[in-house]
Amino acid sequence: MTEQPRLVYDDDCGFCTWCADWAVRNGEFEPVGFAELTPDEQRRLPDDYEECVHLIADDRVYSCGRATEEVLVRTGKLPAEPFNFLSGFADYERFREDAYRFVADHRDQLGKVVSADPPVRR
């Protein structure tokens, strides 16, 4: 049996928590807040892991915009084909990451529209 993908997110951010909750409701993910990371999980992530969302799946780590893209595909809400096509263009990765960073930089404002309470700590 394949291990469930782990969605690593900023559990102190209401908008981030809402996004993680949406992913869990629409797909097969185990949510893991930054505060709940094990030392082994932290070692697998980039040094600046608190700068964005991550998906640990299939012995790979996806980060930031690439993680968001992978979550959307795995929920079935978006097909993989457009992303596969776009990845053939040199500027697509920069565009995807810039779009992710724009949303991440405005999460305080977005959190006024959609937000969820941080989970109860174990």
C-alpha cells in the first residue's frame, strides 16, 4: 500500500489552513502543520521550508507552486495535461512560482475572505 501524501503547510496562517483543509476534503492527503513536522520530515524539506507549502509524496518533495499544482491535479479538480504542456515552455516554471508567491504574499488579505482556525496541537 502506498503511503498517503503529506501536505505540509503553515498551520499558524488561517488562509493556509483553509487551503490545506480544502485539499484534504477534496483529495487523499495527510495534513501536517509546520509545528507538527518530525525531524526526519524537516530534513527532507528545503532549508527555507517555512516560506511555502510542500507535498511529500512518492518519495519526492514538491514545493511552493509546484506543490500547489500537484495538489490540484491529485484532487482531480484540474487535469494534468495542461500542466504537462505548459512545462515544455521555458518561462512556465517562473510564471507558476511568481503566481504562487503573489498569493502567498497576500495571504493576510485573502485570509479575510477565506480562513480556518489552526488545528488543535497534539
